Amino acid sequence: MALRRLWRRHLLSIVCLALAALVAAIAIVDHGWKGRRINRAELRSWYCEHDSIYCGGPSPVAMERHWNERQVGYEVAVVALAGFAVARVAARTVRS
């Protein structure tokens, strides 16, 4: 019974922590995907400069810049969700 009450009392905090973990996992997958895309783009760029083939592809510099923007968004989301969850648990614990 006590576990059920505890679960219900902190459900929003648990959901926020789960969402923070999900966002972090998505960021990790996105970072790996970004690395593979940049590697391919750098290879194509090298061939374009040296052999004049595979020209016109995406810019590795632009890809890195876009990743840096997404990374800030991921970090803000994780910190906000986890911070809210911890603050809410602390406030509810002190209150009781």
C-alpha cells in the first residue's frame, strides 16, 4: 500500500525522469548518426577537391554547426526535465 501511495505521489517526477532519459538516449543515437554522416561528407569533399568527383554534397561544417544547435536543445531538455523532477520530489518530501 505504501509503495502504491509513493508511486502515485511521485508519478509526474518519474515520468519527467523517464522523458529525460529518453531525450538523452535520442541525443546519443543522433550523435552517432551525425558522426557517420560527417565522415561520409568529409570523404566526398576530399574526392571533390582531389579527383573532381562527388561534388555538390552536404557541407561537413554545416552538419557540425547544426549538430551543435541540436546538442544545446538536448542538454536544455534533459536538465529541465531532470531538474523539475528532482525539485518536485524534494519539495514533496520536505512538505510531508
